[in-house]
Amino acid sequence: MLESKFNLPGQTAFYKGKVRDVYTIEDKLMVMVVSDRISAFDVVLPRPIPYKGQVLNQVASIMLEATKDIVPNWVKATPLPNVTIGLKCETFPVEMVVRGNLTGHAWRTYKSGQRVLCGVTMPEGLKENDFFPSPIITPTTKAHEGHDEDISREEILAKGLISKEDYEQLEKYTLALFQRGKELAAKHGLILVDTKYEFGKIGDTIYVIDEIHTPDSSRYFYAEGYEENQKAGQPQKQLSKEFVREWLMANGFQGKDGQVVPEMTDEFVSTVSARYIELFENITGQKFVKEDVSFEDAQAKIAAELKNLL
């Protein structure tokens, strides 16, 4: 599915993100359709990836179910493999990024000689992909367009973006969710390296929203070979959509002005689809079952579920 274009009962708003189509229903519920669109370098690539939406939505559904004892989540129903219906929350204006290893943006910052990221001091003497002594939280602002920006705990509180009481609770939830995510990953021979969480609020209750622990929002390493690779100074084998960014860079595209997205051949699209299915099976330990639903059936199932929930 490239775009959904549903006309749903009680629909009061619609938002099209890079990957998700989000319908607001009577200002109470949200229908999130995870499309097969794929983005990299903040650019939506021209061809959809079959079953990518199903992979992301089903991983998120499994992970939210496995963490609901830690923090309430927004999910009310999953009527289709790539559709979730949940509560409409007032969202907090920051994403809680949590890092267990010195990788990605944190490593680039460290390698440049800086030792402070989002107000957090990183210890001396670390190599790329080393574990931090304990996970660190490096929040970002949430940008609807363009890049998210690093922000510190102190800046969030000073600007009044989130109250001190709520932010302290978000930190507790973030670390607890990350710990559970690491435990779930370890069962399948994986290391949850870093991830991000989004939260919202209804009344006095905080909910975790959107997706968690998916290959688009998280980075995983394979546990087997991790120690050997670190000792030898070798790259770690990753489980994320990093391979798409690597392909784009190898073909001269990094989202900069004047650059053109390279041709996505049928073979490449099929390869990416297969990799997402592989990601699903490795992360969840379950066999992936491809599900195809017609537009008419999809709209009817969503409408029927909404009637039950409203």
C-alpha cells in the first residue's frame, strides 16, 4: 500500500507522514495506517516496499503487548496487519532516544572530540559500538518536516516543554521499556542498541504511542560475534534499515540538494522486502505470514472496528 485514501466514519482530521497515514476519529481515536512507503535521509523514496507496513505494524503490536505492564499504551485494536486503532493523546513535543551503545550519531559526536551529547557526559576511552556503563537518554525535538534536533533535559525543562514531574516519569518509562526491549531481544540472539519512544497524555495518564522496537525506530546487533568484533575493531552485524541508507550512499544519494534518488529496480525492491521480513522473524522469533487485503475490505474492517470502539 502506497497511500490509503480511506473515508472513515467520524473522521475529523487526516495527516500524511513520511510512512504513516493517520486518521483522527471524533477527536477521540486515531487510525494509523502503516504504508509500504520507505524514507531515508528525510526523503520518501519513489517506490513502495511490499509488506513493509505489515512488518512494522506487527512488530510494534507485539512489542506494545509485551510492555503494557510497564506503561499503558495507546492501542485499542489492530483490525488489519498494517493498521492500528488507538487513543488520541496529547503528544509530548520530544522523542525519548535511549542508547545502550556508542553507535551512530553518538559515535559521530564522540569521534569529533565532543564528550557531551544532549547534556549527557560520555566517558573517555570508549570505542565505536562499546556499551555505555549504563544506558543514556538523548532526547530530540519532534519535527514534522526536516530533521529532529538534539535537546537536553535542562533545555526541555527551562523552555517549559514538559513539566519536571512528567519528564521524570518519561525517563523512568524510557529506561524500563529499553530494559524490557533488551531482554526480549536477547531471547532471539540480539542486542537492542538504541531506540526511541514517543509518549502522549490523556488527563493525568501517560501513554506510550506510535511504534516501539521496530527496525525503523531501533538498531539491533547480533549478539553472536559481538565480543570478537569489538576486540578486532570490526564493524558489528546490524539488524536495522541501515542497509537502505548504505545502498543510497553507495549510489551517490544522501538527501542533499541537487541529488537524485537512484533507480529502485524490481530486484532491489524485492531484496528490501525480503530483508524486512527477515527483520520481523529475527526480532520476534515468529514466522512472517504475508497478508493481502483489498481496499474495500480494509475500509469495511476499519469502519466495523470503529463502530465497536465508539
